[in-house]
Amino acid sequence: MALYENSVIPVKIAHLAEYIAKTKRISLDDALVYIYINPMYERLYDENAKWWYLSTEALYEEFELWRKRGSRDVSEVVFEFYAYCLEHYARSKHIGGMRAWVLFKETGADEYIIDNYDLLHTQGMEYILDDIQRFIDKRRK
């Protein structure tokens, strides 16, 4: 990637974070999290796509499209179970909930828990935590 793109993308991200914070009425830190967890973030560095040429508003619209594509309708019961697993995992590993959430997102453990709710919710917490850890370990290899 050319030096120009490496210099311009951080500026674009800063402007985008400011725009998101203002538009969504959230903090700048929350706006950065919004950017970094969105699959569109990695695409900013795609040399062939040249996403960095888009205006801040156009980038925001692309980020929103990607966010909407990635969201799934999950029942309240399944989401509560997912949050339950997430919190128990975080506490068992002595890490914060945000760190556990990022780990689940990076490894796909979040999707694994949601997709396997029917089986997992019938098991004890020790089994569930061991199963999640095995899944994460396999994904890290």
C-alpha cells in the first residue's frame, strides 16, 4: 500500500468517528468501536477498492450497510443465553466483558453459541465454558 493511503486512512477514520459520534449521539470512543468492529473497516485498506476516496458521509453509509448485513434476528431467549455465556466466560477467565465480547467476535464463538443454542442451553455451565474454550482454541490455530 502506498504511503499516501497509509497517511490518509487514519485521517479518514478520525473524521468518520467524529461524524458517527455526532450522527448517533455517542462518544468518540464508542464511535471508534463502531468502526473497528465493522467488517467495512478492513476494506478501507483494500488497495483495489480505494474506499478512502469516499466522502465521510458516503463511508458512513457503507459502514451502515455492512452493519445491517451482519446483524441477525435473534430471539430474546437466545440472546439472553448468549449474554449469560459471555458473562460467565468473562468471569471464569478474569477478563472484562468487552474483552470477552471481542474474543467471541474475532473467533466466531458468538455465532457458535447462537447457532448451537438448542444443544448448549441444555448443558451445565462447566460443560458450556469448556466447549466454548475448545471452539476458541481451534479457531486460534
